[in-house]
Amino acid sequence: ARVSVRGALGVQSANGERVKVQGWIRSIRSQKEVLFLHVNDGSSLESLQVVADSSFDSRELAFGSSVEVQGQLVKSPSKKQNVELKAEKIEVVGSCDAKAFPFKYKERHPLEYLRQYPHLRCRTNVLGSVLRVRSEATAAIHSFFKPSSKIKVPEENFFNIPVFLTVSGQLHLEVMSGAFTQVFTFGPTFRAENSQSRRHLAEFYMVEAEISFLESLQDLMQVMESLFKTTAMTVLSNCPKDVELCHKFLAPGQKDRLEHMLKNNFLIISYTEAVEILKQASQNFTFTPEWGADLHTEHEKYLVKHCGDIPVFVINYPLVLKPFYMRDNEDGPQHTVAAVDLLVPGVGELFGGSLREERYHLLEQRLARLGLTEAYQWYLDLRRFGSVPHGGFGMGFERYLQCILGIDNIKDVIPFPRFTHSCLL
Ligand code: 4AD
Ligand code: MG
């Protein structure tokens, strides 16, 4: 079983349980007969001691590299910890060049120094602790105020330098998943959408998650489906009266439609299959469906109907349609990336996500083609130092509320809607 370091260390009387642990090497010490590694995954301050026999090839096992260790959890002979992991297999997931890596083994770097490396500092003990405390405090505040609404004032100018409002927290989340393994953020997002549609805002809230050591789109889709369903069930059980009122007065029949979504497994089709389905029905559309073109709202809604009003994942989009960070499927002439959108009844696209390109050279080529290499050196660093396969998604929170409540216009599910040329409050 895959366990977090915290989970492994929490085992009271280890007795040879077989586990797999993934994380980053915090220290490495080799003696004549044995090799000691300390592996940390951000789940707690503690690292797990891994004991291997010195015949393991340790060339790539450097401070900072990411590893996957399989073995047996046993009682530790040392007083320092209860449990240690007797390694049977150690795999380096991403190597780390100690000379270039800005942090040195055993050195205590001052905060000012760490501040120069905002994309890597979260892998140190001190920033790890600060940010775990911050996360606990955030959770405590969330539950204290729940439900709350906030007014955000976008800043045009910050310390006299022009600033930009974020369109997504994804790239920063990738920094964090490179230390804490699994992370999420939930906050306001800004887009200059020139659209009067019923599903676009200029300021909306987005739930974003990023997961390291992720193996496949399937695993990502499971998290998405589970987030969708669990949240809905919690809402249904915590405020059934409010949900009932919305359903009854705003969307007759929505109770059954929601139940239908919750009790069925979401479907999966490829972008290529989606285009085939749409082509069969092209007389219904204003925009002619075509391989290599974006899906329009009318296409998305048709696909969901076609799937019996069950949410449907559309995967593997053409590379040309998607941003540089999505993982190349390397699949020949119909070149696709490991992207996924979840389409839902009444709304269309609710989630967008992908596996990220974790391979340095492929990412560098994509950035070079766009002339972005220089601006994204820090992002490339994440692939130079202990890179791991990872992926994530974003869910539009207002669209989610629209979908479960059956509310037609997005402006009705947010206290202060801001949209094209309209920012009344
Ligand atoms: O598909 P999007 O653009 O994906 C991203 O931004 C990724 N970087 C997220 C990630 O992987 N971490 O946006 C995600 C979702 C959309 O599926 C949609 O539900 C919502 O955000 N969204 C909007 N909601 C309201 N108004 C808008 N203008 C929106 N634009 C996107
Ligand atoms: Mg999208």
C-alpha cells in the first residue's frame, strides 16, 4: 500500500507491513554495510528513515532527489524513531544535481536566503512547518466562518509596480506539490472574458488541486468525481432545506437530475470520439464540429445529453489547442496531450485539468517554441531538481453551484457578480 510518511511513522508496532513511500531525500548517509536515507513528503515535519543494504546503487540517491521506496515497515532499533523502512526497492523518480541545487545538505540557510527561492524553499523544514501551520489555520478559519462571503478589491498597483490578477493558481500549486505532494487552493480568479454568457464571470472562485506522483489521468478523474459527489452529498445532508427550496422554486425536476448524476459513474470519452459523435449531429449546431477545433458550449451540452445527462470526461485533446504545460501523449500524427475536461448537465465545462509535462527536455522544447524559456526558468527548475509525474485540475465553483442547484445564470450564485463592463459593487 502507498502510505504517507506521516502514516508510516504513525504505525505503533510495525511488524513487516509492505508499503510504498514517495518523497524527497532529506539526508543520506552510507556506512560500510548499510545505507541510511531520510525521506520526507511534506505530510509532516518528520522524515522516514529508510535502511538499505549498501549494495543498492546509490549514485543517483542525492540530497533533493525524489524517490519511491518499497519495503517493509519494521521496529527501529534506534531510540530516535519507532519505525523504519527496510528497503527492498529504491527508485529514483527525479535526480537532483547537488552542485546546482541551491540548498546544501546539513546547512541551515537564513530565511532571507530562502526567500530568493520561492519555488523551492517549501522543501526546507522551516518553510514546511510555517506552511503547514498556515494550512491548519486556514482550515480552522474556513470552518469558523462557514458559510462566508468576501469582497475582494483587485489591486491595480502594488508597491508602485504593475501587478496582474491571477487567472489560475496552477503554476504556484505545482511549486507546492513539489514539496507537499498533494495540495489545493480555493480562491478568487480573474479573467477579462468579453462574454455576456450565463456561465462566465470576470471574477470567479476556483478550487484547484495538484497531485504529485500521479500515475494516470484515470487517477486524476477519480479525484474530480469524488470531489463533485462528496461535496454534493455533504451539502445535501447539511442544508437539505435550502437545496430543496432552490430545486423546487428555481429548477423543478432538479432533485431527480442531481440524484441521477450522483448515483451513476461518470463517463469517459476521448476528444476524438467526441468529435465523431458531434459530426453525426452537425445539423444541430451553429459551429461545425471539426478535429483540431475547440468544443463550443452547444457541443458540450449536446455531448452531455448524448451521454444520458451523466457528467462526462473528455480526454486527450489536440496538443495545438492546449497550453505548454500539458503532458505530451507522443501519439503520432493526431498529436494529443493528457488533458481532461469534465462536462456536466446544464453547464458544459465544469473542470479543466491535465497531467503536467514533467520531462525537462520536452517542456524546454515547448517553451522554446513559444519564446518563453527565459521567463519560465523557475518552472523548468521544478523539472531539474527532483521532478515527479504530477497533475491537477481546476473546478469553477460558481459553475458547480449552478450544476447542483440547477441555476441557469452564473450571476445568481455569487454575492457580487463582476462581468464584462459591469462591476456594480
Ligand atoms: O479550464 P480552466 O481555464 O483551467 C485552468 O485554469 C487550469 N490552470 C486549472 C488547473 O488545472 N489547475 O478553468 C477551470 C474551470 C473551468 O472548467 C470553469 O469551470 C471555470 O474554471 N471557469 C470559469 N468560471 C466562471 N467564469 C469564468 N470566466 C471561467 N473561466 C473558467
Ligand atoms: Mg478549460
